[in-house]
Amino acid sequence: MDERNTERGMDSLNGWRRSHNCAALGTEALGQEVCLMGWVQYRRDHGGLIFIDLRDRHGLTQVVFSPEVAPEAHERAHVLRTEFVLAIKGVVRPRPGDMINPKLATGAIEVYVTEFKLLNTAKTPPFPIEDRVDVSENLRLKYRFLDLRRKAMADNLILRNRVSQSVRRYLDELGFLEIETPVLTKSTPEGARDFLVPSRVNQGQFYALPQSPQLFKQLLMCGGLDRYYQIVKCFRDEDLRADRQPEFTQIDIEMSFVDEEQVMEMAEGMMARVMREALGREIALPLPRMTYAQAMAEYGVDKPDVRFDLKLSDVTDIVRGSDFKLFAAAALVKALPVPGGAELSRKEIDDYTEFVKIYGAQGLAWIKIKEDGWQSPIAKFLSDAERAGLTEALSLKAGDIVFFQAGAPEMVNSALGNLRLKLGERFGLIPEGEFAPLWVTDFPLLEWDPEAKRWVAMHHPFTAPKDMDALASDPAAAVARAYDLVLNGTEVGGGSIRIHNPETQQQMFSALGIGEEEARAKFGFLLDALVFGAPPHGGIAFGLDRLIMLLTGAKSIRDVIAFPKTQKATCLMTEAPSAVENVQLRDLGLRLREKPKE
């Protein structure tokens, strides 16, 4: 006899086991007795027959309650509603020819129910459990456990698992060891802020959550473990956007006795394996390469989307003597020609002008190339020679538009580089479903921080320079032994060859304005390791969340993380972060929260 909660009318499994998932049955199973379990997606009562679409993470199966096959089950089925949880037993039958659904894996069959168990009821959910839901993201995040039932969300996490398993198999085959590194560690603030954890045992002192396992993976190489990896949580207290989370996941890899070519070759092989096993797609190896200088010159950003051809051009020399004073005085003038772009309306141009202000631009100059001449507020300031020079350099023709930006190089590149992406979307230049990975190499080793008035490491202070002389004589020209893997305009991986001897590391600290005492306080344990015979080593870290976002076509990494935070770094479901009891604060030696006044 079934065990039933008579108060709620619920059944227990009482030994029932699933024979198949809800996407497994096809015509080869006709006539079989099966047991399925899942949620009610839809219920349709056609008078005599009741049809239920039963759903689990694998898919849907149509089950049928018939008064002729199982009158008792049919009578009980009238109470079933959306999101009720069921276990059914029944016989697989073919669907009538006019009811076959070729879009569904189980679309050629249906299961006639002989008996079922009602495992749980459900309130009406706050939004439909469907792939396309017209509700706010905040509502989806508040009820994330319901959002995860949607096929699109489940598929994202299934692909994420497939990628993780593919990575592990690949690296295991190459002799890498999966080694965990500490989560509670020392604060070494470089770049983003650390998340801090107060210590109860050592009151007044704090642990930091790791921004990356950088120091520990280098120590593992110093420890002779040769090849390390882990798929690891990292934490950064920084302003968020669509491709950032306060806690994120890295595929972290480090190798001893290697140079750039060996690390990049390993990473390319991993990407090819992941694409093949996760998506069934092949990518050609070796991947194309582009220097940082070329990327900035032609695309304005260090992570270029090379799926479409719009490129920036330096026209500073052409307009250096222009009557247009902004061009004449600017350190850099760049142009972005858009073939066929003269169709843009004035409102669209005004919208783009507002867009580039995000990147520090004061405005946006433009010229439409018409059959009867150049249309632009700045056209009257350009001489015939300048017009001829621009026409030749930019291959301009009637119907085109060209955008200009002038000023400091960083602003010019950033404004036009990001405008390029907007225009690529506007004109449908970005091919859907195409993947275009490439390496960007030869990054600057250092960049100037105008607020701190000192040089800072572009990647981190353990990146090896290509030329030690440049580090000492001309820091701005020093090139790093660093490399980024870019996919469709997003950096998915970055790494470098590390400094492995104490003398070079000390020179790097000197260039960064880090004195011996500060270096010892922050990085003493690594410096100790370097003096005991550290091997040449280097590695790379992949952003797993970003990679999955690109492979699934998701718009945000929040859609490929099971339980993400909002852009304000809060969890709407658990209501974290939250206040804690005064007793916990007291135990940590922290100031107690004042109770609200009556």
C-alpha cells in the first residue's frame, strides 16, 4: 500500500524509481512500461483525456490520463496544476500522425498513465517556467530556484559542467595536478579591493579572500610540483557590470620550465578540446596573434572583436594643419569610416555622441559622404588637400559616413573602439554563432597612475619583462611577457611568464615604487621562495563565467552562474549581505551595532 500524507493528499515514492528521464523516450520504446518523474509544465483537459507535459532538466514528455486505461488515475488527475511534482507509470504509445512534434525529442510518442503519485503540490509561480519570460531580472533572481527550472537556464549550467569536465580531462592527460589553494589568506592589495574577513582568534586582524591564487600557484612551482591547475573561486570588491561578479570562477593553470609558446600551445589545445566536446565545433590551430600595439591602432581596445572588418585609422598627419582647431591641436586624431553608414539619422548620430561621452569624449565629429559633396558641421574647415588625403587613406565613397575623435590617445582609442562595436551591431556586421579567438601579445609592462603619480603593473608585479634594460631606462616602453586570449571581443584568458629570480623581482618593485620594507610586508613569503632556486614558470587563468557566457550566447554572466549577485553585489534570494547578531561582532572584537531607539 502507498504511504500517503493524508492531510495534504501527498504520496511517497515508496520504492518507485525512474526508468527514464523526460527527454529519453522515442519510437524504439513503444510498448515499454516506464516510470517518469518531474514537474507539470502544462495541463490540457480535452474532455475525456487529460494531457500533461511532464518536465525535468532533460526535457519534456507528454503523458496522457485516459478513463479507459486507468479510470482512478484519470479521476485524480483533475487536481493537477502547473509545477505540481509527479511520478507516473505508464506505457509508451505512438502519437497520432497529426500530433507528432518534430521539435521535441519525445515528440513522436506519449505515455499512457496506468498509475501516478502526487509527490508535491505548488503555489502558482511568480512567473511562467518558460524560456522566454517577460519579467524583471530582479524577480528571477529573487526566485532563482524557480528560474533554474527553465530549460534555457538549465542548459547553460549543463554546458558549464560539460566545459569543466572537458578541461579536467584535458589537463589530467597532460600531467597537471589539481591542487586547492587557501581561501583565507593575506591581504596584498593590488588593483581591486579585497574582501576582508575578521579573525576571532587574532582580534583586530583580518584575512582576505583571494583575488586570484597568483602567489600560491607560483609557490607550487617553487615547490617542484611542476604542473598545477584548479577551477577556483576568486573574489574582488569592485564595481560590477554585465561581465563581472564579486565572486567568480577561474580555470587557473601554472607550468614550470616553459616559455610563452608552450603555455599558449597548451591553452590553445584546451580551447579546441572545449569547443569540440562542449559545442561540437572545431577551431583552427594555431590561433591568430596580434600585438597590443596593433590592436590599439586598428581597434582602439586590447580585446578586439575581429568578426567584422571596421577598423580605426590614424589621420593625425593628414589634418595636422587643419583650420579645425581641435584636429590641429590634438595629440591624436583617429577616423572610423563606416561603408554605407550615411543612412544614419541625425538622432542616431546624436545618440552615438552621448555614448562616447562615457569614455571621456567631449563630442563626436562626423562627415557623411554624399554624391553632391561632404555633409558635416566640420566639412567647411577641411581643405581640398585634406579631403583628398582622407578620401585616399580611408577609401571613402558616396554613401559612407566617417566618425572622428581627437585628443588624448587613451580617450580617442576607447571612444572610437567602443563606438565601433555599437556600429557593428547597428549595421548587422557581427555574424551570429561565429567564434573568432585570437591572442593579443606584447602588452606594456607598466602603466602610469596619474592619481598615485607612479607606475603600476598592467597585469601584476610578478610579470616578467621582455627587456630588463627598458624597465630601468624607459618604463613606458617596457614590454611584458604577457598574453591574453580574446574571444569575440571579450578577454577569456590572460597570463604571463613570471619573474623567477629575486634580482629581477626587486628591480620590478623598484620601478613600481615599492620599497624593500613594503615588498617584504606584502610578499615576503614569495620573496623567500625565489631565493631557494625557483624554476622558470608561467601560466594562464581563464574566466570560466565569461567563457560560458560566450559559448551559450548569454547576455550576462549572471545567466550562467547558478546563484549570482545583482549589480549591487546583493543576493535577492538569501538577502545577503545582511546584519549579524551583536554576539558575533563581540566575539570578533568589532564595534557593536546600536539598537534602534524605541
